[in-house]
Amino acid sequence: MFEASPKARAHRFVRILGWLALAGLLTGIILGAAGYRSARSEPIVRTTTISVPEWPPSAPPLRIALLSDIHMGGAAMDARRLDRIVDAVNARSPDLVLIAGDFVYGHSPEKGRASTADLTAPLSRLKAPLGVVAVLGNHDHWTDPDAVQEALESAGVTVLKNTAAVRGPVVILGIDDAFSGNDQIGPTMKSAGRLAGFRIALTHAPDLAFSLPTDVTLVLGGHSHCGQLVLPLIGPVIERSPLLNKPLYDPRYRCGVVDGDGQTIIVTGGL
């Protein structure tokens, strides 16, 4: 019976390792390409109907378009793609457009300011009788929030920073981003004061839903990207921020329509 020499066995082991490394590399390339293609594809439009007992009896139903995580300046977004998304939103004739932050991508103020130039023209074409209202996200605060706000206001977008505004039958509670520590629920509720209408909380990271007063029963947000990097059969791969060493999001609010403790939380996967 022939038995391979130690040198031959070592050579075979190295060869197997080489093939495994090549297979891993090819798998990574395929997954990366698939992820990039998915990120660049046209967003999937998902719809849901929310019935609330507090709805003003004289008010008709309201159609709201919720967008989030434009991330201009990242590999997945440019002005042309945002133009197509705006066309898709307008084609559905929303009464109100709400945008839940992260308009730009990155951590550099210079990069953030450069990216804002591509926001104004596309977003200025959004059409809704009750207007367009937005809050900022963590990337907006990490780059240049003033430049982002200026670009949005130039596009006719109302930016709420821990304050409230009335749009038709609803009071929008624009709570600033909790992930970057800019949320102030108390001042927002004080701003809402005696404003009449059904209260909707708009915020970037929806984890703060459990901290809201019980009379705020609808919360709209984004931030989680439905789990960021999600592999079949495995699920989300990255659940903590590698830079900040803290959870990226509460798993309860990863994606979709979440019901809990008398609240409905809607978390969009982003653009």
C-alpha cells in the first residue's frame, strides 16, 4: 500500500488551502458585485395601510411617501439615480413626502459639502400638495449638517430639528438623529404643544420609539438598511458600528412594519 511522504502531504495541504482561498476570494467578489448591483438598482416600492383611531374624523385618507438614506456621495447614489427615484415618487402622487435623514455619505466635512451639490436639483422636483419634510441623519451630522440643511432648504424641503410642524391633518414631530446623539424628545413635544392633528414621529434611527410618549402611535424612520449586509441563511453580518463600537440599531426595528406597545413603527430599507 502506497503512503504519501510528509513532503507530499504538506504540498497537498498547501494546494487545498490555495483552492479554498481562491474559492473564498471568488465568493467575496460575487457577493460584492451582487451587493453593488442591488444597491444601484431601483428601490423596491412597498406599501402599507395604517388605520388609527385618533385620525381626525373630517380628514380624508393621506398618502405619504417615506424615503431615507439617500447617501449622496456613496457608491450607490448619484444625481441621475436620485432623479429617477424622484420621478418614481412623483408618479405615485403622494400627498406628503417625508425623508428620514442621511442625505450624504461619509465622515469628512469636505466630502459632505461636495455631496450636497447633487441633492438640490433632484429633490426640488418632488411634488406633494402638503410639501416635503425631512430630518437629518448621523452621516449628515458627521459631515456638515449646516451644508446639508442649506441644500435641502434650497430645494424647498422643510428641515425639522427637534421641532414640530403641521401639514394638513398631521403634526410631524421631527426628532433629530439618536444614533449621533442629537435627539431631543422633550423640546420636540414642547414644540408640538397644542398643535392640532394626528401625531407622526419622523426620525432617522427609530430605536427611540420606546422613549416616546404613549400618544405618539406612529413612528417613521430608516437608518438600519434592513440589516446592512445580510447573507442568505445567516442574516445580518454587521450589527455593531466598527468605528463607535456600539449597536448599529435595535434588532426589533431592523426593517418593515413593527407593532409594539400600542405603536406602529415603519422602518424603510432606504434608497
